[in-house]
Amino acid sequence: MREVDRYLDLLNIRPKAFTLVTNLSGGMKRKVNLGIALMGDSGVVMLDEPTSGMDPEARRGIWDLLQVFSLQSFYPWNYLMQIVG
């Protein structure tokens, strides 16, 4: 499975795979941005309000997905700001 296909499924955006991003809702654009950020096994990904503009069901799904990635280390932004000072 290609990495793009994996994230299309994980983020539940496959039905919009061939839609221009400019034609997507705000919540769907957030999902696309999140998928791009997570691709490539980046060592560090900083997310600022990753679920802003999403409906409650989509928001819950994204937080569930982020918890899966938290096994690789995920820290909320406000926590990181406390560390940095």
C-alpha cells in the first residue's frame, strides 16, 4: 500500500481524493494538512489546533489517530511551550 493511500484511509478522506483542496471544507483541509504533516515518518511534527473547524465526530477521529501516533511521542503544544519557556 502506498503511503498516500494509507493516509487517505486513516483520515477517512478517500472519497475526496480527486477533489481540489480549494474546494474542500475547512475540516477536510485540516485533514489533508495533517496527512501531509504525518507522511514521510517525520521525526518532529508540530500541530497547532489540528482539529479546528471539524465537526465533533471528525475531531474525535483525529484525536484517536493522534493517540496512535503518540506512542512515537506526541506532546500538546502548550506542554512544549512550558518546556521551552
